[in-house]
Amino acid sequence: MKVVLSVNGADHHIDVEPRLTLLDALRDALRLTGAHAGCEHGVCGACTVLIDGRPARACLMFAAQADGLSITTIEGLASVPGELSLLQDAFCETHAMQCGYCTPGMILSAHALLREDPAPSREKIIDAISGNICRCTGYGQIVEAIELAARRLAGANQKEGAA
Amino acid sequence: MSAPPKSFRYVSSDRRVREDRRFVVGKGRYIGDLAAEGMLHVALVASQHPAARIISVDASRALALPGVHAVVDGAELAAAVEPLMNGLDTPHVRRYPLAVGATRYMGEWVAAVVADTRALAEDAAELVEVEYEPLPFVLDPEEAYKPDSVPVHPAHGSNVLLDRVFNWGEVDTHFADSARELSFRVVWGRNSTVPLETFGVLAQWDPWGGVLDVRASIQMPKYADQIARALRLPMNGVRVHHDVDVGGSYGVKRGIKHTVLAGYLSRKLSRPVRLIEDRLENMRSGDAHGPDRSFDISVAFNQDGVVNSMKMRALDNAGAYAGRAPFQLGKPIGAIVGPYRIKSVRYHAISVTTNKAVEEAVRGFGQSPTNYAIETMMDRVAEACGLDRVEVRRRNLVRADEFPWLIPSGTRYDSGDYHALIDKTLAHVGWDALMAERDALRAQGLLAGIGIAACLEPSGGNSSFEPLLNPKNTTTTWMESCRVNIDALGCVNVAIHTTSSGQGHETLAATAVGEALEIDPDLIRVARPDSLSSLPGNSPVGSRMAIMLGGAAFHAANKLKAKMIAIAAKRLGCAPEAASYHEGSVSFGGQTLAWQQIVEIAHRHYHELPSGFEPGLEASHIMQTPTGEALPTADGRVQMYPCHSFEFHVVLVAIDPELGKPELRRYVIGHDCGTVINPHIVKGMTLGGIAHGIGAALLEEFVYDADGQMMSQTFMDYLMPSSKEVPRVEIVHQCTPSPLTVFGQKGSGESGYLGAPAAVSGAINDATSPLGLRFEKLPIRIAALSDAVARARLQEGKQT
Amino acid sequence: MKAASFEYSRPETVEEACWQLSRDDDARLIAGGQTLVPMMAMRLARPTRLIDIGRIPALSFIREEDGAQLVIGAMTRQADAEREPSIAAAAPLLARALPWVGHAATRSRGTIGGSIANADPAAEIPLALATLGGSVIARTERETLIIAVEDFFLGPMTTALPPTAVLIEARFPIWGQRRIGAAFLEISARAGDFAYVSAAAQVALDDDGRCLACTVGIGGATPVPRRLAAVAALVGSAISESRARDAAAAEIAGIEIMTDPHASTAYRRRVAITLAARAILAARDEAMTNEARR
């Protein structure tokens, strides 16, 4: 069946079986392989994308259900090829990953949090990423990255050296 | 080797891990991201019986489905491939990727379906009809150990894969001479490090070139060797691509059975074949479960808490096939006494087969369960003597002036200052204040306890446990290699010969080479040639890469530096020893030759090269594990790993006595891994290891019911710590360099994991000891904790 | 883990959805899909057709009726409900329950109606509905059904919804007292997991702190969420810790409690009593500090 997926601002017309999940549609039909399959039953969060700005598990939707919805994947975060968003850069600064498999989903969950709350408490950060399992880092450097990004966002557009 | 320099240019400095950049933009290259023209997909047909004879396999309905290319069963496979290798000398325990004649655990793969898509392959797999005759089965390792037990492999005669007693030192005398003695049992439940990415392999057979290209989510030594052996190919008919990103491994990604199967299918069909486990296949049949082990310990000690001798019986349930699991009883021999000056040990190591899934190498290779047993022992000794647990450890720890320290089983610990790290950690913790906090929590009506664990991370990885447990195996070589090349325009290229699963090896190698050549590591490109273009290596196991890859890279770079000095010296008209090298330039007598000039001579001015020099600037180094030269002695003593990091955990736990859910209120770890090459990488390993350890202590278990059904097949039942289950961890650093390594570095790939289960268990036991409770099996579940507390309170006459 | 094949349709009206449902015995509705899709991935559910009600505008709403009922359309996303101020004001118990439902990423797609129709014994939204004594409206081709919550949940994953019915809306009674407090407590191995035991309470106090109304329910312990009748005894006087606990214990001691490998009957019974008592007290404490927000 024909489905229109609106991903990172561009419309893609694909023809897929109804049983194709949004995750598999993104990865296989659109070759956007940043969203990952970790469990395919909606627990680990490696497949996290944003739908209408909110984190959602792409393995828990069929592509047909996502027809016409606004989807953001990790590939849509950096403004220009070769550059990193402020949040992506913060993740590099604190080494908030090791194997990288949970990372796109983790960053998107953090991105959604910071859009809704630019100055989240540590507790709120921990809650926001509690649906994204990481087996490598123990979460410490991930929380640090999000805190760092929040601080940098707060200081953006200010003269250097300002509090 | 003299003491390494104390200050470094790049080693230990705050540098970004270069691999991170591709991961944050979603440009990792995992197996699931790789496709090949004409690629086919695989799904597996699994047995639902713990043990059964295969009467027939009828694939006719499956093959009739459009898009299905083949259905292969064990009978076909066994005729075409060699059985997978065992570590021990157990030739009658034969293992193939698909069950042959009989299935031996619930979930074992019986047939493989190959189709145009994974979904079609699953559709077809449902249509394969297998007729089984259920057979008797055994799940309990003590039962399996008995001579009259149902043998999982009748041809082997029993379920015993390994049954060996080691006697190191005068155990009986020390027991007789000791004032006190106690015994106990602890059980490490079956769990694993369960990476977020399942195992996957893409195999492509080129019939005209005669090469099998293999890309896999792999962390395995001797991978290409074993593929070649099983598929009856020459080893140079197998090309393993190392430039695949592996989504976590922590030991377990050893998918040799998946690879041999995919390789066979690719050759059969002359098409690329990709096999990626789904989560169900991974959990029940991926053969990546970890140690499943009971420890019976007797310890002889003095009234002052000094431990003289220890007897340890370790019984491990290896599952249905031999694999590498039994060696996980051998590696801990290299630190069998922990960080303590115990004089003698009797170690009885038993590995048995049962009708459970197969055990594979897990982070630490058996050391974490062993540390759990040893640290429980130290807590019990303290309790029996009425002494403080930290004080008892202080009295038993090897002292800083005693290194290198030889332990009864033959390993020398290279260096350490355990007492200083404990002091530093407790000072940071504020030990008295922590005790007061515990007591205040108790006064509020909570159960509260402090747990401690002191343990070693043997690192450097050799294979000494192989000849130790299998005398037919005389392997002492366990190498790693690195090639450094400076190209015609003066850029540095480094080749490493392994896959990585997040350990930052590219960053590690560039840092080591940059340190040697005194140039910015960020200018250095690191590549991973495939196995046909690689020098020998043994993959990132045994916490070895900081030592071995760091060492090989450093030595290769130094060889290159020596060449550059010699080339420059000839132009400068001096002996090489007289010239001085500084940040890529070479000087003598007021004259300096710059990097670019040396490169030009090397690549273009053959007439200026010293006699006998080859053109270009290239050097490689294949490094053997430091200290690993000898085979074990007859009584089973051998130098296991060369270097020993040390960690000391302090955990404060609070438990609502009604709800039974432990809350980790404070977590501090003192950590000494010698010189730290990249602080971010080491920090990540430690924090991640602690998270794994919390999972093992409180949450994670592969549960089998009485009918042999594995109940923990999804992430709804196998529970892994989220951000809410891992507390903020405070790390206290110390650096006691190793005298055996180029920078003084020791390993840290297992840090945190090796001591966290012991510390968390100790905290819960401290919390519940006022009620007279003991928890002696991991994981400690909240309902069981609460039920035990309720029973104890009932007995005490309190209302629940 | 790929689902078995199915047909897919997306009706634009409830009538169309009912019609499609009645034409195929093995067709199923899909709302948020957070429970259905993993079942399909594991091939434990194999509908021949999925009827996607996700774009029916008439099913997504939140409104108050006569100041007495808070009515929520079945397709209302849990995340939208979580952020809706009128729910916090009109049905505070539901507002307390919502953050416990799964994780943020499942609440962004999961629906109020989907959770109720799924009827997991450990689910939070059904417990809130049962505790407040609400009701459910469903539509078939021929009729509109109004089902009180006491008649709705029949057993684990089993409701009184006819196979051809579409759940339209859920109705939560609004309390009119001035001082109201609510609490929701849950215990599980990890945050966000299915509850071993949960407890929900809503309390109204008069100006002197005496209880005017009290409702308590427990989830995860019984086949369906259970409203505790015994707490009626708390009405008319101040709520003390011992009276709250006695009321909870009196009833919970005698009912049949579930068991599974994760948590025993004994555990669930003990913890149900503890959490019910704590929920009552927390609701009371909130009522003490709250004036009317309406």
C-alpha cells in the first residue's frame, strides 16, 4: 500500500506491506539507518524517533499508521553535513556513548526534553531518558551531556564570559 | 622495563573519543545497516523441548512459499561442515550450528530458512514441521554432576566437561593450624551482559575468487581461523572485515555458529546471506548466556581476621554444549585469592552440561562471580571475628611494598597500593558520616546497609587458562599488532587488526602513536584492514587492549621514529644516537631537519637513505603479552594475566522493609588502573561496568522453569537497569603504574563490573543482618527480599 | 520479529470502523498500538485486518459534562492527557496515575481508550477508572452501550466490550467538594515496568479535616482493578494512619490475590495493604493543603 512519510521535512512516497513497521520503513525503504532495532517489542528505545516533536518507538508503529505525520530522525538534527547540533556536540564532549547503538534514540529523547524544558533538573533528565536502555555507559556521561547542552543552550546568543 | 615517564603529552589528557562523532549523527555501520546486492535473509526454526530426538524435518510447505530459497537442517549441515571447536578436550561433545539428530535445549536451532526478506523467512519458518520425540532432561548442575544423571551427550559418557582439583600450598596444614573456620555457599544466577544489538553476520561467498567475505557484529579471537576450519576453507579463503561497528559485546558476541551457518548458506546458494538474530532468537538460542555458578567456600582464619587458607568448589552450568564456558572457571585462577595475602588455596573447578542454552564468555570471564564469592567470604570472616569489614580487609591486603606479589596459583601481581586507595576512597566517602547516615535511615524505620568490595581486574589477557585446563593445548602466544605508516605527504596512518564494540580503539591507537611520535593524535588516521591484510591479533578480550594495542602501537611508532632519526642523522652527518628528536623534527649541531624533509628523503631520495633501508616510512610490531611465556606447571601453576588494576566499592543502600526494593543512595568507587590513556574511555568503562553489576545483583536472570522452558525471552522479563536504577557514581582515582607496560597502563574494560555485584550484595546483607537474614543468591529480587523480611519480623513477633 | 501479514484500513468515522469490525471476525482495532504491536511482532496476535482508528477526529477530545463527568475520547493520547490542566482539576486521581503509565515514548502514542480496552490487571488507567467509579461508552453498528466500570473489567485482558464494538469514550466522575486530594503509588522492579502492585486514592475533607468522601483501589494484585469497599468506614471522621491501614487490611486480607514468578501472593497482599494505606494518607495530606482549584 502507498504511504507518505514526512521525514526531516521531506515527503517520501513509498509502497509497502501493511506489516512493515515505521522502523523498518525508515531503515530499509528510506535508508535512514540511524534508528536501530534493539528488541522490536518496544522496551529498549533504540528505535526512538520524534513524531510531531514527541519521542515515539518506531518499532511499535506500522508505517501505514505514520502516514502524513511529521517524523524527525537523528539524521534530521544536524543542520549541515559535517556539523553537529549543540546537543550532538555535547554528547561528544562528555563521551556519552561507547558502542553508539542507543545513541540516536537517546539524543532524540534528550532533544525533545530540552525543547519542552530548556533547564531541566537532573531528576527530570533521568526521567526523560529512562525509556532508553544503554548497556555501555551506565548513563553517567549521558546525563552530563544533557546538562552540558542545557547550560550551553542557556548561554547561547550571549557574550562570551557571561554567566 | 624501567619506570615509564610520569608526564605525558597526549596520554591521560582530556581528548575527545573520535569514534563518537559518527555515532551521534547516526552514521555507525552496524550489520543491520549493511546490504549486498541480492542479499538473502535467514530465520530460524527452534525446538521447544529441553531435550528431544529429531524424528523428521518436513520443509515442503515452507519451500512452497514464494520468496523462499532454501531450508537447511542439521543433517545437511553436519555433512558439510566440521563441528565447532571446544576449548577443552571433549571431542564427543559435538556442536553444530543446527541440531543434529537431537536437540539439547529449549530454543536450539533445528533448521534455517533462507528467503528474500526476514519477514518471509519468518512466515516460512512457521511452516516447517518438525517431529520430536521428547527425551529426559536435566537442568540442575548438581544433578547433572552425578554419575547416573541423564547425559546431555551420551557419547561423552557423562555431563562432566571439567572436574579438577588444584592444590596450591599447604591447605590442610593451614586449616589445621587456624583458630577459626567457616563455610558457606553463594550462587551467581545465570545472566549475561546482553548487548542492545543482537548478533548479526553478513556472509558473501565469491565462487570465482574462492573467498568468503564475512562482516559480523563480532568480538572474538581466532574468528577467521574457526570459520575456515569449520567450513573447510583455507584460512586465506576467509576475509573478515574489521570495519564493522559492533553495538556492544562485553564478551558475548562470539557468533561462530551463526557465522558458519551463514557461510554455509552463502556457499550453497551463491548469494550473500545476512543472519541477524531477533531478540527472541538471541535470548533463548544465541548461546550468549553467562556464568551460572555455585561456590562452596571454606575459609581458615585467625581470631584477628587474617585469612590463612581457602577451599573453593566452583560448579558451573555450561548449558548444552562445551564452547568456551569452562575456561571461565580457569581465568579466575589468576586472581583466585583476590587482593589478599592468602597463603594456600584448594580450588575445585567443575563444569557440567545440562539442557540449558550455551554459556559464552562474559565480561571478566568468570572473575566477577568469583569476586562475589571472595568478598562474601571476607564479610563473613569479619562477622565471625566481630571486626569491622574494612579493617579485616586492611589486615589481609597485599601491601604496597610487597609487589610483585606471587599468589599460590602462580600469578605475580605487578603493582598496586591497595591500602592507599582504600584510605583515599574512605576519606572521600566520609566513612563515619556514611555510617551515621546508615544509622539515621535505620532510625527512620528503613533497612539500611553499607556494602564494600575490594577486587582486582587482571588485565592484559593471555590464554594461560587454555593449556591449564586442556593439556593438549600448548598455546602461550597471545599477541596484538599494529602497523604505522607515514605516507608520501607526511600523514600518519595506523592500522589496527580487530573489531571494536565501543572501547575507543581508534582513539587509543592514535594517542599511543601520537605520544611516541610527539605529534597531535587528531592528525593520525586509523584504519582497520580486513583479516587478509591484517597482522595477527586476538581481539579485545581479557581487558587487554590498553596494554596490548597501546603497546603494539607505541612500539611500532618508536620503530618508525628510530628510522626517521637514522635518516635525518645521515643527512645531518652524525650518528643516530647523537641526534635528538623533538615533535617530528630531528636536530644535531644547531641544524634541524623538519618532518616534511625526512618524509621526502624516505619516499623520494633513495640515494640519501642509510644503507639497507627500505623506501618509505613503515613499521609494524606484533607484541606478545608481557610475562606470558611459560606453560603451566604440573600442579597447575601459571602466570595468568600480567597486570592488575584494583577497585574498591562503597555502596549505601536503603530498603523500604515492606516494599523490599533496594535504593542505592550512594555509590563510590576507588579505581586504580595505572596510567589512564584516555580519561573519558576509562570513566565510561567503570560507570558502565557498575551498571552491568547492578543488573546482575538485582535484576537480571535467565530463568528456566521445571519443564526446561526459558522464561526470560523478552525485555519484559529480562530486566536491565535504566537511568533510574543506576545511581550517580563518584570515582576516586589513583595511579599505580604497571612496570610491565609502555605507559604504565593497566586494563579497565571490566572495571566496576568486577566488584559491583559483591558490593551491592554486601550492602543488602548489611541492611538485613539485624533481622538475621542472609541473601546468598544473585539476583536479589524485591519480592523475595520483602518476603524474607516479613517472615523474619513475624518470627520476631512484630506486626507486618 | 516481524508481524504476520494483514490488511490495513483507516476509517474516517466510528460508523465505518464498526462496519469494518463486524465484517471480519479476526479484524482488530488499533489505537496507539503500544500493546498490540509487540504482540503482533511476537506473532502472539495475528489479526487478518488492522482497523486504524487513529485519525477519527470524533474520538480525540476532553470535555466536562454538567460539571459532573470528565469525558475523554478513546483516542486521546496519554501524553496529551498528562498535560491537560482540566484533568488535573476535574479528576486529580487520573492525573496522578498518568505519569506512571509506561514511558514518555509510549505515552506519546498510547491512548486512554486503548489502555482501558486492553485491561491489563497492572495498568494504571483502568485502576483510575475503577477507583473513581467511572464508565465506558462503546458503539456497535446497531447500538450505543454505556457500561459501568464495575461491569466492564471481567478478568485479565478481558472486558465486556462486544467483539464488534468500538470504545468511544471513558467517563470519570468529578467530585464537587472543595478540598480534594489524590495519590497514586506503584511498586515494580524498575520504574516504568508493569506494576507488581499499585494503589490509587482520592479523598475529600471538610473544613475541619474530616473525611467527606474516600475512594481507594488496588491494581496488579487481582485479576481486575479493585475498588475497596471497606474504606467507606473512613467517611465521617479524621483519617488516621491506623484507621487507614485497618480499613485496607480488613478487605485485602480476605480477597484472592494473584501470584507469578516475579512476586508471590504473600508479597502482593502485604504490599497492597501498605500501598493502599499510604495512598489514602498521601491523598489526605494533599487535601489538607489544597483549596478548590475549580
